[in-house]
Amino acid sequence: MICSGNFFSIPAEQKLPKELITEKFSFKKSIISLVVGLATALLGVFLLPEAYIIGGIAVAATGIAWGISYAAIGAIPCALALIINNINYPTALACALGGFVLLLAILVVCFRKRVAYRYIAMALAALTFAALYLYFCLPSVLAGEAPYAGLRDYFLYLDEQYKLYVPDVETNFALYAENLDTILYGSFFIVSELVGFLAVVLCKLYCKCFRADVKPMAKFAEWEIAKSLRIGIPVLAAGCIILYAANYYLADVVTFSLAALIFPLLFIEGVSYISFMFTSTIANTKRKRSKGLVYMVEIFMAILLPGIFICFGLIELYAKRRPKIRKMNDRIREAFEKAEREKSDVVTVDFGDGRGPQIIATRKRGEDIFFDTDDETKKTDGDGKEADKDKEEKEDIKDKENSDTNEKNDNDQDDCRKE
């Protein structure tokens, strides 16, 4: 490395675009970055510690949009607030400050280098897991106890306090303390994946607000998990069975941790698959279904029945129906465009199943009607005159039949009177 005005030089083949390295300093942007950092620090000190994560992502977004120097301006008040809050707790200070700096570095560097979003989420999940372990488990390990000893004592303390001050309220803190050795790492996995996922999505939204030039993100309905899990899940399941068969004492811990690692991924796959089926198919696009309503229903179902989405995710992982549906949608869309160009009244599509071209729609009065097999529509021409004529003839026949019926009834009534 050779020192230069930009702090360090980068090899020519690895250099970033010039506008990403040397930005013209803007007083207005620096003030905005400082305000974002101050707001994050104040919220973290007086309201919620989680504000450091949410605000830190906003600070990182300023660095992505305007330059690393602006992210540094916003990070200074946050770092000072963390130091003041944890000055008496060296371990907590190291975890909090180090995690905050790494969060900014991962987001700014990866977003500006246009790294795939799934890898950014994985990196943030790993960082969150490490921070959770260091914060909750490292003190107990250094004291020569089990990693979960500190948390177990904390849950038992909460249970005693609730029994002392609110004896009528039943809590599960004692149950948590009893099973903490089994659920500890699995809980860390779930929280880590959730933080990694939300951090990437939130940072993308912040970048949109700051008008940053970042890599486009696929629609939620198009999200897919890695294909390698097709092989990984059976292998991990077989490993868990072997552990139980061998009566390994940590079999429950390993199984719960692996389930906590895999199930959230399958859950997201299932939710995105259902979203795709409701919002991205040709028929549903034509109906202009409200995506907001679909997402509200999905959230409601996810809270009540998350296992359904996990099952859908597992099915989609192996069946991969979305690529087939996309291919079919493309053929249908191309067929409609072709019919529009050729001014044709019939839309035919060859789905490649050996049956040849199939009629999927006919044009009726200038509108595309899906799967319309009504024989009357086939009789119509462009103006619909022939259909109107047939309709009038049917009405005349019906009126004639009604008049004959009425005349017959009158004659019958006259005969009855004569008798």
C-alpha cells in the first residue's frame, strides 16, 4: 500500500470508480450526517439500545450515498455515546463499539462494491451471532462456568421477582432457565438471521431515501434460497438421526440449533412463494389484485400458522415451480404481444407439452378475455353486429313462444267458462 491523499491506494485492477472515492465535500450533507448520528446517540442513551442498530444503518446509508467521510461524521456521536454508557463495563464496551464499527464497515463497503445482498445478510448474521455470544456467554466462560450460566441466573432472578411482587401472574422464566442449555444457540441463530435480513432491507430503504446508486434488489416475490440446501437439509437431518441413535448428550442442542438455522430460511422461501403466486402470475396481474392486502393476509397467517409457510418453502425448494411459472408467463405474454401486433382475434400458445398450439384467449370488443370458451363469442366479428343479430332473433322467437302460450291459455279459459 502506498499512502496518498485518499488514505491509501488501490491496485489498478481493483480500483473503485473515481466518484466513489473522491467526493466533493458538502457542508449540507455533513450536517445531515451529524444530525442522523446525534439522533441515533440520543435515542440509544435515553430510549432503546436497539436504536444504535437502526440509526447505525441510517449512518451507513449516508456513507453509501455520499462517501465514507460522511459516515464517519455520523458515527462519531454514536461512538461517544456508547463509550459513555459502557465506560464501567469493558467487555460490554468492546462488544458494543466493535459491533457498531463492523456494522458500518460491512454495510458501506459491501453496498458500494455491489456485493450480493444474500452475502451481506450472511455477514451481518454472523456478526450478530458473535456479538450475542460475546455479550451473554463470554463472562460466564471466563468465570469457569457454562456459557448459559449468566442467563440462567438472570431468568431465575426474574422469576423470583415476579413471584414476590406479582404472585398472581404465572411466568415461564423458570422453564426458560431449565431448558436454556438446549435453546440458547438456536435462539441466537434466529435473532441473528432476523437482524441480518432486516438490516439489509432497511439499509436499502435508507439508500433509496438518500438517492444512493446501489445494486437493485429483486422483488420479495422473487426471493429464493440457495440450491445447495437441497442436499444440505437431508445431510443435516441424517446427522441428527445418527446423534440420537448414538445417544449423544448434545443431540437436542444440535437438533434445535440446526432447526433454528434452517427453518427461518424455509419460512422466507414459503412467504415469497405465496406472494409470487398471488401477485406475479399473468391472471392475477390482469385482475390487478392489491399487493398490500395480500401482504397483510400473509403477515396474519405467519403469526398464527408459521409452519404452513415452512412447508411451502420446503416444497418450493425441491419442486422449483416458480421458474416453470415464469417461463409459462413469458410465453403467454409473448403470445398476447404477437396477437396485438398481427391484429389477431385469437391468442395461441405452445406450452411445449406435445399438444401443439393451444387457444387460451379470444378478443371480445377490444378486450382480452382469458380462457373464454363461450361459443357465442366465437360468432362475433370485430363490431359485434352478428352477435346482436343472433340476440335479436332469439328474443323474437322467445316473444313468439310467449304469445302462443298466452293465446292457448286464453282459449283454455274460454272453454272452461263455456262448460
